[in-house]
Amino acid sequence: MKLTWLGHSGFRLEIEGAVILIDPWLTGNPVFPEDWRPEAIRGATHVLITHGHGDHTGDAIAIGKELGIPVVGIYDLITFWQSRDGIEGVGFSKGGTVDLNGARVTMVNAVHSSSIEGRDGPVYAGHESGYMIAGEGHTIYVSGDTDIMADMDWMGEFHKPDIGILCAGGHFTMDMERAAWAARRYFDFTTVIPCHYKTFPLLAQDAQPLRDGLPGVDVRTPEVMETIAL
């Protein structure tokens, strides 16, 4: 299983028979060199979206059309894109599980907001979400944009993820200290990868507080387009 950070909250996850692009915001992402785009999307089988904000959906429609692959996410947003943009899509809702080439992806709760840009301002884009992705003997918790929430209690106990991809940049989401507290309190991770940080000066630039808060946990901080094996 391989994971490549695409900057901000974007990842390329190679798991089972799937190559899943999670929240691929490439065009206009200040930390992602655009000439790396072909490498980032090569061989992708699915695009997985946590919520409608542009720093998560940025290249989703374009990649879906370019590669002829489905965009997967909350039913409201995916069916809207299918109707408006003609994409191939898999829309589902919280508690639902879909099989993406052998990877089992379950939608779970997040606490944030979700909208896309409309002519007269923000437009509802379905509810924000996270995912539990199971395959190759692991379960990965992709938090999406969220704060600490009580739902993490049952999610950790029920799904038992051993890998956490956690937003941790602060201001719009949990910060490093809050993400570390949530990981200690609700989960039993062996590996944690922070995201939604270092993109802008407003966000955290260093994951050291996350490391400090998770003794005994392997906190990985790959560079953009660096691939790690899990």
C-alpha cells in the first residue's frame, strides 16, 4: 500500500486494485508544482471527495473527465456534478460503504461545512464527511476537515483504524494539539499523517506539536509528491 501527499489535503492512495485520488486540489495549489500533475494522476481509478470546498474539489471534475474515472462522495454533490458536468460518479451517504476495486470505503461524520461557489455566493454541496478505507490488512481514517467530535469515540471502537490521515493545520480545522488529543483519546493509531497544513501562512507550518502529543506513534510528514509505504 502506497500513499503520496499531493499537498494540502490531497493524497494519492494505492490500495488493493485501486488508485484513489483524495481531495485532489492541484491547479492553483501554492505548494504543488503543476508540472507534476501527470505523475500525480497517472493510473488513477477513482477520485474521492470529502466535501465541496474548492481547496478539496479543485481538480476533481477535470480529472474525472480526463481519465474517464468516477468521482466518489456525498450523494448531493456527486449527483449535482453528474447532472451539470456529465461526470461519472458514485454518490452515497454516511454509514454507506462502497467497493472501489477491492478497497472498502465507508463514509463517516465530520464537523465542518460544505459549499461550492455559486453565482450569488456559496451553494449547498451536501454534508462534509470523512472516510474509513479498509484494504490490505489496514484501515485508514481520512478525517476530512473536522474538529474533535464525540462521534470519534464510536468510529474508533467500531472501525479500529490503525492509520490516521488527520487535518491538523488549525484555523479552519483541528490544530496539531487538538488532533493529537483526539488521536490519543479515541483511536489506537500506529501511524498518523497530518494534512491541511503548510499551504498558507495562516495554517500551521510544523507538525512537531503533533509528534510531541503522540509518543509511541509513527508520525509521518512526507514532502509533496513523496511516496511512503504503509
